Amino acid sequence: MAAHIFVLHGDDTQALERFVDGLAARLGDSSVIDLNMTRLEGKTASEEEIRSAAFAMPFLATQRLVVLTQPLSRAEGEAGRKRLVKIMDELPESTLLALVIDDRLQRRGWEVLKEGHWLLKWVAGQNGRAEVKAFPLPGPADMPAWILAEARKQGGVFEPEGAEALAAAVGAEPLIAVQEIGKLLTYTNFARPVTRLDVELLVTSTTPVSIFDMVDALAMRDGRKAMVLLGRLLEDEDAERVFAMVVRQFRLLIQAREVLDEGGTSPAVAAALAQPGFVADKLVRQAQRFSMAQLREIYHRLLEMDTAFKLSEIETDLALEVFITDVCR
């Protein structure tokens, strides 16, 4: 039996969205996709809305697609879990259901879908009608190969040294890397491989001091300074890129805070995060200004913003301003 329920989890949102795009492509051309694809947010959609989308018949197609983000917010408590399972148990094969879960691969395994999680057990008992697919961000050592593969997907080629140079510039940040790969391939007109010199000419570091300064301002609850620094960032970069940089910074802070809470120091942070010593020192200084609970709350807020962007519910630059206001409140 072919799977038609997909549990997608991880923090490589670019790869995850590409998989969702592949599911949508099964429906047919763009006009058919628009008629048969529904995106819902687990925290805000009602059970009636979810059931209505999940059990609707396809229109001019053999299947329809429902993408439900943060589905576990619908499964809090035994009663909520039973309601979600009932929907999945009764789901017709004419509906492709993608459950999108924000998750992060830690040193001990996945943060949300840990080994033994009830949803993993449910999938294991479905005889192939459900699948789990993980989308972890590539680590620093994996990024050059990831860049080479992504360049091929975009129709171009990188020299290995060019991929290594770009990986060094952007870190383990696929969202930023995708944008830079597109820019570099356009620069070469897709006529030759991207070289190290091309990268050095066109790509700047994604972790400039201003990002550290802005996070410092957030930690000190200095909203006015953070707003000024955000404005300076937006003068040089588009809002989506700035947002990706902010997400990256807080992800690093969570990892640094984790090391510190286990008794580690700056050298341990540098080793665990594969960062230079001076960057690790700054991360330690900033992480000490937040509790782990505060950092997790901020990071989940950023993930909710990312979902809102995809649903076109808010403009990125405005959302960043609201984010700063809320954090500094």
C-alpha cells in the first residue's frame, strides 16, 4: 500500500518544503493544485476545518493535499490525541496528509519526535499507509556536499572549492545557502562552474557583528537599539535573509546554552558548534543572558513567524519589528 500520510519533521525547512512541493506536484498542473491543496495551522484551525479539508473529495484530480503544521498542538492530552488519530485512521486514500512538525536534532536525538513517541508508534502500525521523513539541517561538515547537490537541482555546477568557500561563508544554513547559490549561478549565467573566487567576490559572512549587537540589545530588552540595528540590517539585506540570520543566531544560542547548562565553557561551545573561538565567546556571553526556557520560547516564536510567512499572513520586515517589540516588552 502506498503511503498517503506523511509525518515530516526537522529544521531544514527548505528541504521539507521541497518535499511538500513534490507531494503537490502529484495532483497535476498548477490550476488543479490550487483547487486541491489546503494549508492549515494546528494551533488555530478548528477540528471541523481540519476534518472538512481532510475528507473533501478531490476536484478534477485523483487526490488532494492537506498540509497541517504543528499538528501536535491538536494532540495535547489523551482526548486530543485520540481525535487526531481518529482523523488519520479514517482518512481516505484520496487525501495526501502532510503533518509538519518543527523539530531539532540534538546530540541525544530529536527534540520532539523522540524514540518511542506515540506518533512514531502509530506510523509503525500502519502497514505502509504512513511514513516518517526527517529533515535535519546539514552540519558544517555536510554543507559542501549539500551545496553541490543543491546547485545541480538549480541547474548549475559548483567547483568543490567553491562549495567549500560558500559553506564557510554561510555556515549550516540551507535557507541562506539556497539564495546565495541562485545568486552565484546567475552571476556565472549557468555557463560555467562557480569558483572560490566567485564566492569571495559576491558572498559576505552571514554572521556580521550587527547580528550579535542586535541579539545583545534583545537580551538587554533595549527595543529602541534593536530596532535601529534591524533597520541597518534591512538597508543591506532583504528581510527574508535577515530573518534567516536571526533564526540561525537563536538556534546557536540554544545549542550554546545547552552546553553551558551541562557545565561546559567557551572551548566546549566552540567544539560542539564547530565555531571559531571568538564566535563561541560571543555566543557564551549572549547565552548567559537568557534562560533555556526563554530561548526556546523565542525560537518557537520564530518558527511560528516562518509559518506565517509561508501562509502570506504577514510581511517579513513588519513581523521582525513586532518580534523585537514583543521580546523587549
